[in-house]
Amino acid sequence: MLRHRIAIRNLAFSCVLGIFISACSEQTAKPSAQRVNPVELAKQEKADIQALTDQELYLWCNMAFDGSREASDANYLYPGSGNLLRVGTRVRVIHAKGSKIGRAFIEIQPEGQDQTYDIAFKFGVKRMSGSEYFHGILRPTDPGQMIAAKSPEVAGAIRGGKLIPGLTKEEALLARGYPPFHRTAGIEADDWMYYNSREAIDMVHFVDGKITSIEPGQPH
């Protein structure tokens, strides 16, 4: 009788152990089935960026360029350069390319202008892709109507490229573009940093998604 009970107990244990191993095997297999091939991901990102070529899009932020009409995702203001494209500017992408290490480059030509402008994405590669960056600042719809529907104070700040208390994160992005992501943890963070120049920065603090303070400072 004792042997019979032991045999039944061992059989039950073996069944439970088998079910547990099977469940573990299924759980282990699922992530591998969903794993993204980094090589294929890089190829897709490059293709997404290159697909911007010849598209006519709208700039969804004010963007400043240096004397050579070049800018990057570091997002300097370049005071005194005189090269500024306003939010809502319609542009044509002349050339776009991406690299296997996540960096990307586009050349744009504003409507009605002969000169072109270059934008490079290279500093924020750990937080977003070049494709996400360019599809964030260049979109097929004109933001003008949305901006016009805001209060005169907010609309004026956005069009003037100024950050003021009370602006939402979306409005701050329209006014100044993305903060440099090698100095800012991401748009979900409550503290953003913007370069006014190589020597001066603004630290922007949000509470509940709205700017509460802007503190000038110097880069570390």
C-alpha cells in the first residue's frame, strides 16, 4: 500500500514537473520569436529616411542654421547667422540618407527659395532613430491652422520661437524643436535643455506637462 502511494505521488510530481518545463519552454521561445534583427532594423530605418527624398513637407518647428545653412539635432540657435526657417515653412527634401550606425542627413529647399539647408541627426541616436527625428520635424500637414487656434500669447511665442511659462510640451516642440537628446533624457522627462549658443543654455522645467520655469545657464 505504501509503495502504491509513493508511486502515485511520484507520477503526480512527474506530471507537474513536465507541465512546468513545457510552460517555461513556451515562455522562453516567445521572446526569440519576437526578437528584431538589428541588421534588418537598420536597413528599414535607412529606407524610411531615403523615402523622404523629393517629398514636399512642412517644418513642424522653428529651426536655426549656421552661416553655412547647416543645423543638427543639437539644435543651436546660431544668433546672428540670419538663417532661420519658421515653423510651417513648406520645403522639398532634395536628398536624404541614413547610415548603419543610426546617423542621418537631409537636404531641404524651402518653397520660393533657391538656396538649400542641411540638417544632420547624430547626437540623439541612443534615444530615437533618425527616421523618427526627421518624421517628427517634417510632416505632410501644415501646422499653421493648429497654431492659429491657440491663444494670441501662445501662438505668438510659437511663431517667434520663444519658450514661455504655460506652454505645453507639444507647444514647446513647435517653438524650439526637439531638445538635444544627448543632454535631455527624452520628451517624457520634466527637465529639458536647449542651447541658445555654444556658451549659453536654457533649462526648461515642466510640471504636469506645462512649462513652469526657464533658467539660463552655461553648458558643463
